[in-house]
Amino acid sequence: MHRNMNYLAHLYLTKNYSEEISVGNFIADAVKGQKALSNYPEQIQSGIRVHREIDSFTDTHPLFKKGTKRLHSNYGKFAGIILDIFYDHILAENWDQYSEDSLENFAQSQYSLITTHWIHLPLRTQYWYHYMYHNNLLVTYAKEAVIELVLQRMDKRLGSISEMGRAIVELRTYKDEYTEEFRTFFQEIQEHLSSRF
């Protein structure tokens, strides 16, 4: 199941690239197929490709698979969505280990970047961005209570078939394991992107 809810991690990974590449990375999940891709300027297309490379690397990484395995018995195909959200939480919670700039400053710079390039945002991305911005998710993802609400909202959006609203239990139970796995995974994905782009 294709999914991406780790917007903070995605935006962090392209923070040193051009604005257009960051925007392409942000909108990529709403751009399906080669024909849709070709409608965008070249640099935004490059950002979409970076996003897809991040997805591919993530989905095949042994530590990500290990993390989703803990969730499969209760959440099945939704395990990847849940782990995406967990990873953004861990990044936000430990932000000072990854950036000298504050999370608040980084978030504001990303919100400004996205609104500057609003013309390139697909409609479904615009809807999600409004929710992200008004709830300041890039910052508030650091709070477990916000993660719980986001999981509940996602479950409701999916017709309450995923039961991911309960997954905060796994986050609290396995927080140390997920944090350690994320630390290694995140270092490796940064090295991978540096070698590719």
C-alpha cells in the first residue's frame, strides 16, 4: 500500500536542495504516473523523483521492515503508514540531534516555501497542507498526544478499518527500539541520497 505521512522527514532530507526540488518532494504522492509528472517544471520533476527514491529506499530497508513487523499483526497493510508517522514523531522529538536550527524555524521556513510555490500544489496536497499548517504538525508531531490524534483521524478517514487509532500503544511500548532503529536508518538514507543526487 503506497503511503507517506512522514512529511517532516521528507522535507528535512531535501532542505539543502533547491526550493523546487523540495516542493516536488512535498507534492510527490499526489502526482501519479509519467504523464502527470511531465506537467511540472524540470526541477519539480527532480524533486518528485527524489521523493520516489526515498520511498523505495525506505520500503526495502531492513530496519523499516523490522519496525513494520511489530505492527503487522494488529494493523496489516497499514503498518507502513503508522511507522511513517512514528518516524516523523521521533525526528521531531529529537530534532536538536539533527539540526542546529530550531524545529520552529525550520517549520516556518517550509511553510513559507510551500505557500510561495502554491501554484504547483495539487488539490489534495492543498487540503492536507491546510490541516498541516493550522495544526503546525511539523512542530507538534513531537508530542505523543498529537500523534494519537493524527492516528485517530487517519483511521476515521479510512472508514475505521485500519484501527490505527490504537497504535499509540505500540509507539509507547517500543519507543526505545523505534528511536534506535530510526537513528541508524536516517543516517543511511542521507548517505544514500548524497550518493545519488
